[in-house]
Amino acid sequence: MRQTLILLSSLLMILSFATANADNDTKPNWSAYSGAWFQIEYPPGFNARRSLDDSAFFISPDNKVEFYVFSPQWKGEPTDFMLNSKTEKVVAHKEVETPKSKQAPWVTTTRWFTVKAKNGSYWRSWVDTENTGGLNTRKVLGIKYRDQKAYNQYKSRYIRFKNSLIQYAD
């Protein structure tokens, strides 16, 4: 009986070590970035660059993609990420307005954009969510990418980046 317990406890130690290492391989340690009114996680190896007090860029080690966040305390303008009609053209745009309801007594407008550099050097896609009612808030999350292959390579990390946003309030 004692030998069985020793064997089982050894096996459990090996399994827990293997599981811990597997988690480290599939879930690398991301860094947390704190802006004036938000916190967001970004992938290992990415370079964080503060822009406005309310925004930041995160550049991949190979320079193939750049993630973006704009999350002010209230509403604001993401002037560091807006469309530049001289160098970019809109290739896709969609806008949805969520009306007031009992659960959300305010209007939320969500806009999706994809633009392409006129010289073909990059694409950018972003989602702009603005509450035009009681909350009076706005957030913009975006990705700039060299080509579709680069987008596909970093898509899962971009989704995790977007989902990690925590917005602060007074």
C-alpha cells in the first residue's frame, strides 16, 4: 500500500509539472500596459509605445503587425489612428446602432473599418465603439498589418489583446 501511495504521489508530481510546462507553452506570459484610464495585455516580444494619454501602439518583433488601443475616461477622438484620406482608402465599413433597452438605457454605436494604404504597403482594421447616451464613453481597438498572411499569423493574439481591455472610471 505504501509503495502504491509513493508511486501515485510521484506520478501526480510528474503530471502537475508537465501540465504547468504545457500551460507555459500555450499561454506565454503577456505584459500588462496601463494607460491613463485603461489596462490591456500585450504579447511577449511586442514593443509598447505610448501615444496619446488615452492610447498606445504595440508592435510585433518582426514588424509585421501593430495593435492599437484608444480608451479615454469618457469620449474623445483617436487622432493618432484616424483615417488619412491622402494615403489610405476605405475598403470596408459597417455601422450598427444598438438602441436603448431596459438592460442598457443608452445608445451604443459600433463602427468597423478596414482601410488599405494607397501604395499597398499595409492594411488597417479597427472597431470603434461609442456610447452616445448615459455613459458617454468610447473605445477603439485596431490592428495594422502588412498583408493577409501577417493578419492570419497574429489574429489569435489580436483577439486576446482586444478581450483583455479593462476600462477604468472615476
